[in-house]
Amino acid sequence: MSQAVRRLKCRKRKAFMKIFNRKLKITSSALLTLCMVFVMTSCAENSSQSEKSQLAEQTTVQPTTMSAEEINDRKLDKFISDMTLEEKVGQMFFVRCPDEDAVQQVSEYNIGGYILFGRDFDGKTKDEVVDDIHSYQNEADIPLLIGVDEEGGTVVRVSSNPNLRETPFLSPKDTYADGGWDAVKQDAEEKADLLLSLGINVNLAPVCDMTSDEYGFMYDRSFCSDVDMENRYVRTVVETSKSKKLGTVLKHFPGYGNNSDTHTGIAYDDRDYSEFENTDFKPFYQGIESGADCILVSHNIVNCMDSEYPASLSQKVHDILRNEFKFDGVVMTDDLIMDAITDFTGDEAAAVTAAKCGNDLLCCSSVDTQYPAVLEAVQNGEISEAQVDASVKRILKWKQNLGIFNIDTYQKKVKSTEPTDTVGSEE
């Protein structure tokens, strides 16, 4: 090969390499750029994802764990919201069991419960009493409170019948005198066992009233006049009854003292408020601390609390229970047919006033007149439906605590409207 040819080939090789290097440089630069773009994009995406994740963590509402009580409250609120106004008002009536049409009255007024008296037990066997109570419960959509005054001593609605107990229960005083505190506890246990065996789920006891007047109205029914002794008595009865799932009712708030019988007329209490704070209030405080679900308010006019209205109809007295005592259980009236009330106001007006001032349960003997009056008062806004709802909620909670109402298994009873066949009827 000639030297000229070799020089030509050399120049061509150099030119090619120059072009190749230039393209390689461009390609490398492009690749580098692409890599940088990819890296930046990935970082941006990762950063965005991180920011989104952080934002999600910040905005996500962490689930909260509700207590069993809160869950139950929500269930009750929903249950009550589905009730008719007529059903809700009916739950507020704790009615004296009538001589006739007792079964019919249960569904007619959707009542909260029956109170039984001596006449409901006189001469009956245990099976007959059980059958009677079962017939009332069978008619009720929501299980009934079935109450009785079985204090012992002068007030023995059940044990006065020898078919139900060989001997009547002794008074609280005599029970303690016979056997001390062990006897008091045993007495409470025996009362609970007897009443529950009959279908009775509430005993309107213990009596928290204290008096030193041997001739006073409450002397034979009270335990003693010593505060510490009275407190222990109330605690023993309430705790023992509660362990058996028998309801108790602390009575008669704010304390009778030495006052006269409100069954026969209006009674005025002129004592200073400090006396109630130092004596009469304390057994009620003890009963609340021991787990009592209900307090019954007397018909006394207690001047230091409210000189205008009987305690059972007094907003001021009920404010003491709710605000000072912090009591959130059921508050009920004494019987609204007692002379202390009928002498003070009319029948229907008494029931409305009692509901307005804060009573959850209206103890009455004339539901046929008192129920329509309260229902109308709610319908026209004189009594708020929210207040009725609050009362019904307390009542249903009490029934839950007694084990007679289970909201999780509740099924409304469907009653037949078909006429029943009778023997001898013609097709």
C-alpha cells in the first residue's frame, strides 16, 4: 500500500472517531439527564407519598372504645326514641292494683308497674298470687315493676297471710332486739326470697325516717333515732336486697321526723335545714352509696325547703336530691290519692305537678284520670318530652338492674285482636 493511501485511511479513521466520540458524549449526557429526571421523579413521588401518608395519619380518627354503660345508654336512647308518647307516659305510672280489670289496665295505659296491698294477698295461696302476677306480666310489653310494702311490724302486706308465711315479719326494732345485725341481714334475705318467689321485684323499704317520739306516726315503722345505727340498718337492707336482685325504695324523703300522718291530711315540718343535714339526710346518703335505685318523696310541707308545696310536688326538694345528693336513680311520689295531696290540689293537677317537678314514677290509685292529664300536659308542651324520656330511661335502667328487662333480647308482644271463642258460643 502506498503512503498516500495510508494517510487517506488515517484521516478517515480520525474523522470517524471524532464523530463517534461526539455522539457518545451526547448519548451519555442524555442518559445522565434521563437518570437525573428519573431520580428526581422518584424522590418527588416518594416525598408526595410520604406527605400523603403523614396527612392521612394526622386526619384519621382513631377508633374510641366505649364503655359498657355508654353502649347501653345508646341502646336505651334508641329504644325510647322508637316508643310512642303514650307508651312513655305509661311507664311513669306505678299504679295501685285495681280490684277489677287489672290485666286490661296494663295494656290500656302501658303502665310501668303495679303496687300490691293486703287485699291482693288476703286468703290466697302462693300459686294464686303467682298466677295473678304472671297474668299482669304476660299482658305487658315491657316487664312490670311489681311492688309491695313489706317493712315488717305494722306494715306486712304479704307475710300477714299465713298461707304465704307462717308468721308475719317482725318490725326492724324487734328484729334487731332479737338477734342483732345478723338477724337484720337474715330478715332482709328472707323477705327477698319470699317476695321474689311470688313474682314481686320491688320492696318499698327500707324506712329511712328517724324519730324519738314514741307516740309519733313513724315510731313503730322506724328503726331507731341514732344516725350511725340507722345508717348501718339501711346499708344492710339495701346491699342484701340488691344481691338478691330485689329492688329497694328509700322512704320517705326528706324524712318524716315527728310529723303527723299525711294519709289523713297536710303535715307541716318547721325544723331547721341544719337538722336535716345532721340527721334525716344521712340515711338517704347511705342508701344511695349502698346502691339503692329509688327514693320515695313524702307529702310533708317542709318549710325550710319549700313552704308552698308538699315535698312530693316541690321542684326545690327534687333539686336537692339531684344536685346536692347527686342522685340519678328513680324518684317516685308517695300515693297521690293521699289526703295530704287531695286536700292540697285536685287529682289530675297533682299528677301533672308531680311530673313537672321531677318525679319519674307517679304512685297513684286513679290512673284513669291521672294518666290522660299527664299525657295532655306533654302534648301541649307543659311538660317537655325530653323530661319524659329522661324519666323513662331511669325506669328502664332500674328494670335492667333487677334483671326483668333485657334490651338485647326484647321483643314487643303481639296481642291478638281476634275475638276468643267461648264455651257454648254459636258458630
